[in-house]
Amino acid sequence: MLGRCLFGALLLAATAAAADKWNVSFFHDEKDSTLTLGEIVFPSERRGIAIGVLNEKGRIKPVAVVTGDGGDRWEMVPLKDVPVTISCVNDSACWLATDGGVWFTEEAGRTWRKVSRQKGILTMHFDSATHGFAGGEKKSIWETKDGGKTWTPIEATKEISAKPEFAVFHSMGFGGKTGLIAGTSRPPRREDLTLFPPWMEPERAAQRREWPNLMMLAETRDGGATWKLSSASIFGMVSRIVVDPAGFAVALLQFGETFEIPAEVNQIDFKTGKMIPLYRSKEHAVTDVAYLPNRSIVAAGTQPSGLRSLQLPGKVVIREAAITDVTKVGAFTEQAVDYRAVARQVKLAVAPDGQLWAATDAGMILRLDRAAVAVK
């Protein structure tokens, strides 16, 4: 009896001591071959798609890495064009924007067919099997109503006084009928024209001044029927936006190599349009954020090492903060990550059941395994 009680106590203690951990689900680790993953989506609990490029002795091969069993097995699928961004409404309807046009899959990424020659798309969102938006080069936002076959420019973007050749829309987030599309206008400056890369001029690169950019923001509250355009001068670039239909939005602001901090996670105040800082750390170069409605915000990135412009791989760092009510966010705490996970960039995905996934530009896909809750 004593032994049984002792065993139960030890098991309870071990369970209580267990912690959330990001474990490796897929890792491309082969000689003379590297895999760079740029985005990952999980349109259902079982099916996921990561997109990127395979480099085999200098030969670039566009690929998708897909799973149909919740990450137990992954399959590499060749693509015709270099992938840029992906959007899904479910695991039977996903669109892929590439450097050669827009592709569509009905089989969770295993086969693709080209539906449009539209180029220049950098970010994309579909809210149904026929309707979606895209943002991209030359200060452009497009809308499609036929499943990506044709794309119509949103004329409201002309309201922003930025030269198209220097302005792009590169990130968007939608929640219900509320949508935000962010872009940047940055004309070239004299210091951008140096003949040498930063690693050859470390002192000059470290002293390079950080200049503000023109942030462009398109906002809709009626599913794209009307748009409100605005612009502001800010430091950094809004690289990620996530929107909750209840009116809570988070934006990731990434800065240049000479800025004091590499990135900042902000909450967007819909009433004032201002961004309220939630999280920043010199030791955490955040490259993506995910939002779990009414639960938490997850910030994923790497631990910087040396001059940031050198883009050296660093330890993957992922931290999470609980949302205490609709607008308040608690402190960010670090989660355990497999020791092999090093990267320059990390991207996140949230499955419909709340399962979190991460893809790195070092060819690794990680799954967050939550700690079991102890039952007394």
C-alpha cells in the first residue's frame, strides 16, 4: 500500500513538473542539401503544408512539405515555381502565390494546378473558396471573386502618396469582416548603395543609421467592401498581423540591424489606430507571432549572435504570454525547444484545434507538445 502511494506521488510530481516543449516533427538533415522553409499552414488538425526551396549543390528546387496525419509523417512535393506565400480556407482549398503565378490544390498540397499568371503577390488571404485578397509589389492590393483566377486592383491604394516602385504591401491579417493590410515604402538611400556586404565592413555596418520608413495601412471593417487607407512614418517594418474578430489585433514590428532591439510585438488599438508595445527583448529576434483567441500570444524567433546584418543562425527561442482579459496581456515566459533547433527565421501556424507548429529556414518543423495536466 505504501509503495503504491509512493509511486502515485512520484507520478503526480513528475507530471506536474512536466513542461510545454517544442519537439522536432520533421528535419531535413542530408549531406550537400539544405531546405529553407518560408511559411507553414495547418488548415485542419491532420493536414499541414510548409513551403520553401531545396538547395542541392547550388541547384534550387521549389518544394512543399506536406503531412496528412498530424505530423507523424511528412512528404516532400516538388513545385513548378518558387513559393512566396500560401493561404487556405480548409484542407481541400489552398492557394499558393509564387514568382510565376497563383496555384491551387484540392489535395492539401500534394498536387497543384496553375489558376492565374498574376505575379508580384507577397501576402494573401482567402475567406471562402472563391473570395480573397492579396498584397504585393508596386503598392498593390488585389481582390479575387473567382477562386484566384482573376485579380482586380483596389483603387484606394492610390490615396497613399508613395512611389509604386518603392512601395509594397507585405503582410495582412483578417478576423471576420475586419482586415488589416500593411506595407512599406522605402526609397533607396546612399548607404544602401555600398559595394561591400556588412560582413566586409562590420564597423561601418554597426554605425549605419536607422531611418524611418513610411508605413502604409489599409483597413476594412466590412469584408473589403470599403477600405480606409492611412500612412505614418515609423521605424521598422510590420511583418506580421493577426486579427481576432472580437477586436483584438497584434502586429510584429521588425527593425534593421543597427536598431537597439531586433523586434517588437504590439497590440493595435482599433479606436486610435496606435500600436501599444507588448513585448521587446534585445536577446530575442522575433520573426513571427501567433494568436490563440482568449488564451495567449506566442512570439517565435532566434537568439541574436554578433552583427544582426550577418544573419547568423541562432538558437530558436519561443515565448508565450497569457491574455488575462480581452485587452490585457501577461508576461512572456520561455518555452523549452529541442536543442537542435537553430535558424535565422521561424514561422508559426495554428491548427483549428489550437495545436501550434513552427517551421524554420534551417529545414526543421517543430510541434508544441503541451504538458499534461496533473489529476489529483
